[in-house]
Amino acid sequence: MREILGRRRRLRFRPGARTARLDAAVTFAVEWNWPVLPGAGLRTTTRTAAGLKVLSRAAAGLRTPGRADDPGPDCSCPDPGCVVPGAHPYDPGLLAATTDERMVRWWWTARPDAPVLLATGGGAPCAVSLPAAAGARALAALDATGMRLGPVVATPTRWSILVAPYDLERLGELLYAKDSVPSSLRFHGEGGYLLLPPSVAGSGQVRWERAPLTGSARPWLPDVEAVVDALVEASTSMPGGGSRLAY
């Protein structure tokens, strides 16, 4: 009986946007075994007309109406100067990340607008991110080498290439062996987190630049060493030691 009722609820609400994050979170956690949790989110929700306007502008990467110095949507966390509004764990904390379907459904039923956060590392995917301005050029450079990539997550400010899990010791050894690594690369490994689509945070809409293959039991992920090697090579391969990529 519970399965039948659950199916009715999904069919009833699927046409609206309110279940988009719930559906995504369940897919990540249950089908792909990725531990997730709700992010802090933005203070105004879609339950009000004002909230709809704020979130739609946030999704487009725009500031909210108001004073000329308005920095944009407010984070729901207690920090008035939060530099990543909506895009971080708050309540619950990062250690609460889970693949349990009941817990995931409870979270996003209570907070349907909450961003979806992936707890990276351990047995979960990790990521290498770079500024969005260099993202398209970086992917083109990697494609030119014939390198196989997995999913790529994009926000208006950064693009993140998902990679297979790695530990901090391996990452340290990998970076130590390099003469130089672009300083704007970020590594989302054990103890870290990453926003997943279709979240909306203060920086704007989160989307798939390279979406997982439809029907994937669990998306394939490249090795972090291969991705870092290719990014470093692409950033230092111009004649005279120049860079093709503005990291």
C-alpha cells in the first residue's frame, strides 16, 4: 500500500518544480549511491511571490531588487556576511549525508527548495573545479586529447569535473610531483561537498554541462590523476611557456 501511495504522490506533484530536487536527490542517493544532504538554501522560498522572484533572479545569477549595494539573496544560515549563500551545509551538518531513501525524502519533503549537496570523498565521487570562464576551453582541450570525461557540473562561477574517489594522501603525492598547478583549481575530496543540479544558490542555477548518460546505473568517473595531468598540460602547452587556459 505504501508503494502505491508513494507513486500517487509523485504523479500528482511531478508537473510542478517543487519535487525536482527531491527526485534528483533520490536518484543520487538510491540509484547511484551518492551520499547527499540539503544545503543551507536561500532565506526566501518559493512559497511566496517574493520568493519566486528572488529565486528566479538567483537562478539567472542576478542580484535581487532593492538598494544599489544589495549583494543578492540572503543565505538562511545565521552568518549575515555568508560568502556562499545557500551553497553550504548548515542544518543538518555535512556528517549527516546519507544514501537512505527515507531520510532523503523526509528532508526534501520538508524543504523542497533546498539545494542538493554531494558529500565528496570516501566512496563517493570527488571533483576538480575551475573558474567558469575557463571551463569551456578546458573541456575543449580535454576533448582534443581524446580523454573520456564523466559528468561535469556547472554554475555561473565554477565548473566541476567529477572524478573517481581519491584520498588526501594520493592528492598530495599527485600535486607534489607537478612543477606547477594552476592556483585557481580546487579539489573537492574527503570532507568536502559539491552542489548538484538542479539546485539554485546565491551564485545562480546549477546545471549539468555534461550530463550523466541516461539510464546509467551509476555514472562512470575518470581518475583524478588523468584529469589533473590533462588540465596542467593544457594550461602550460603554449610555445614559450604560455597558457591556453586562463585559470
